[in-house]
Amino acid sequence: MIKKVLYILSMILPVVLTGCIHNDLPYPRIPQNITAITPVGQRSQSQIDSTALTATIYLTEEVDIQKVTFSDFQVTPGAEVSPNLSEGAYDLSSPLTVTLSKYQTYEWIVKAEQEIERYFAVEGEIGEATVDAVAHRVVLQVPYSMDITSVKVTAIKLGPAGHTTLSPEIIEGNSYDFSQPFPVEVISWGRPESWTIYVERVEQNVSTDNAEAWSKVVWVYGSCEAEKGGSFQYKNSDSEEWLEIEEEWLTQNGGNLSCFIPHLEPLTSYDVRAYSGNEYANVLTVTTEDTMILPDGSFDQWWLKDGKVWCPWNEGGTPYWDTGNTGAATLGQSNVLPTDHTVTGTGQAAELNTKFVGIFGIGKLGAGSIYTGSFKKVDGTNGILDFGRPFTLRPTKLRGYYQYRTANIDYTNSEWEKLKGVPDTCHIYIALTDWTAPYEIRTNPNNRQLFNKDADYVIAYGELLYSGTMDDYSPFEIDLEYKDYFTTPTYLQITCAASKYGDYFTGANGAVLYVDEFSLDYDY
């Protein structure tokens, strides 16, 4: 009997105990990301931020924003996605939530930005019309003496070209009565909007509308009667003598005037005014900004960390530049080094090497790069970097010296296989941005986030590309092209790379870039 009881217990206990076991092991946490998104009718490269879980697409005006389709939409392999943007058309007039799931759920926001050119011009107008696409109104100014019961329209476009009609129809070259607010239906893609056109008579025929002072340049904006034309004058605020601007500094578009005034002194007060004929406009007073020397632009400061990681600053000093050496050193040695091959023959310069880094043939291509910012950490065999240093001035150029020796590209990833065998290209660029913090760069394909020169956060940008072999250093000058003349930047980004596509682990083993004596210019 005892044996029977023991036998029964031996059969029951494992079942009971098994029923008491709980699986407390958590599911693996695998971020689910949108890795590629390309709309049909793309204006510029989409911006994917896997930290904020946002993807911003940029559309041409030929796209119906309420019926957007996608030629490429990719997510982390294995993720369930809803809705799947690779199928169907979507209304992106407001942000769209896209859910990605695998063990956990991630809600991404897809936003669309679309610039639609709109304008309205009449004969004899002062300045340029204000076209408000949000309030659906147009406001124009004309001389007080003009008869506004018969105003000739010279140009009009209030919606996407080829997809917009007006009711009543307004025809260029015809005259209309604008003595009262003029209502018009703007119908785009079959959807009507109620707009109103206002024509105001003003006694002042010329005005100084705005002025923006940089370190050694002032930008001035004004308006006048289009048929009469105008220009600008300026003076030091402590002086009585007004100076005429040079003709090449002036731009006139109808009744809209603008100019830049170079060769000024930093931290100095100046008066500016527009004029037309013998009529002088209001005076605006501005004060120019300071200048700043680019820290460590000579690349003279270096120290060797842990016997293998070269750092471009003095030991114990404050870093301004950094490299990918921390990542390269995990598989080999630093590929950005100090060198006594300099422009002046004294001091140090930076030598940037593209080379395969690894052990026993296992590793990946490392493209030598130096940049304003800091290397945060290694992500497997990838890197995570912080781009940018705080900066609030508006330079006009980056100057320096470089020397490059190219080689044929022999390492590529799947995205850039077409480049195999062609000469590698070095890349030097400068950007001013309005980031609120350093911008995180990630090279891991699963959550890649790279710098995008076309992104809205870029205020100004300039670059140098070269794919040959040079015998010695050559001077360079990179002009900053500003998209926005009024927003004060918050960060400066300068990047030098021995291989343009190094972020994609694509380049030529043996390509070398030397850089030395960088400086900022604030004048034109």
C-alpha cells in the first residue's frame, strides 16, 4: 500500500509543481523602427528620427496631400505594421499614427510638409503682397493716389499648379474692382477654400521694412512702387553721412527691395533706410554681432587615450572636435591621427584614413572622420555620436587647407554596391542648425539616424567634395548658403570624412584626407 501511495505521489507532484511555475522572463525589448520611407512626389529626402519616433516626408506641390502614396516603405524585419504605407493612399494633411509591433508596441508619427508657391501681384503695388495660406487672404498695398476700382492683376497663383481653379476666375492682364474686400473660391484637387483679397491704399510710397545684423553684414528689406524702383543707404549711427550701397548688393523683385551691406565692423550700431527717387523711408537701427574664432581649428592638440585612441584635444582639456577612433579601436587602431605633415611645416594636422578594421578578417570598413561634437558609445560594431557644438553667430564661409589621396572603392553595403570600383570621395561640410540639443547620429542600419542637409533644422549649409589625388595641401573656401536669414542658429556642425559614404560603411581602403588650419569668415 505504501509503495502504491508513493508511486501515485511521484506522478502527481510534477504536475502540481509544473502548474505552480510562472514564466517571469520578460520578452526581449527590440525597438521597432521605420527604416525607409519615400513618398511618390518626394521633394527632398525624408527625415527619420527613431528617438522621437517620427518620420517627416517632404512633398512637391504636384502631390495631393490627402492621397499620398509611397514608393518605398520599410520597417524593422519581423515587425507587424498598421497601417502598411506600402499599400494604398493616405491623408497626410494632419499627422498619421503608424503602429509597429513585435513583443512591444511602438507608435510612430508620420508627418508631411508641402511647400506650395502662392503669389498675387497688381500693377503699381508697393512691395510684395502678403499671401496668408492659413487665414486664406491676400493683402496688397498701393499708392494712395491709385484708383482701386480698376486695378490690373499682373500675376496670380494661389494653389498647386495645374490643380487649382478660381471662382470667379481672375485673369492676368485684366482689371478688377478692389474697392471692397474681394471674395474668391480657390479650388484645389476639387476641394474649395474661401479666400479674400484686400487692396489697401497707403500714403507712404517707400518703406524700410526689416533689417537683420550679422557680425560684418547687414541684410535690409524694403518696399517701393514697382515701376519707380528704389535702393538703400546706410551709415554708422555716430556719423552724419549717408552712404550709397553698391549696385551689386541690391535685389529688386517688383516693388520688393532687399540688399546686403558687407565690410562692416562687429559690435557696431548702423542706421539703414530705403529710398525711391527723392522720397526717403523710415530709418532702422541695428547692431552687428560679435565674431568668434573656431576652437582648435589648427588641429594642434592631441593626446593618446589608453594607448590606442587618439583624441583631438589636450589631455584634461575641453574637447571641441572628436573622431570615430573609439569605435575603430574596438577592432584595431585609431584611423584618425595627428601628423606633422602640415601647411606651415610646424605643429600638427589631422590625418583621416579609410581602412578595414578588424581581427582575422572579421570587422568592417572604418572611414576616418573628424567633427564638432563627441563620440558617445559603441553599438555593437556601430557608433552613436553627438553632433554639434553650441553656436549663435552667422559666419559666411569656412576656410582651411586639405589634401586628399583617393583609391577605388572596394567595400560597400547593399545600398551602395553600384559604387564598387569607382574612386572614393572626401567630404567636408559646415552647417548651422537650430537644434535644441546635440543631434544624435546612429550608424546601425536597424535604427539609423544621419545628418540630413535638407532637413528643416538646417539654417545654412555648404560643402566640398573631391575624388582625385593631390600632391600637396590646397586651400579651400566653402560658402554657407542660408535658407533662413533671420533665425539665430544654436549649433555649429563641421564634419570632415575621408569617404563620403563612410556612414554606410562604404569606401576605399587606403583613402587618406589631411585637414589643417580651419577658420570662419564673417564677411562677403
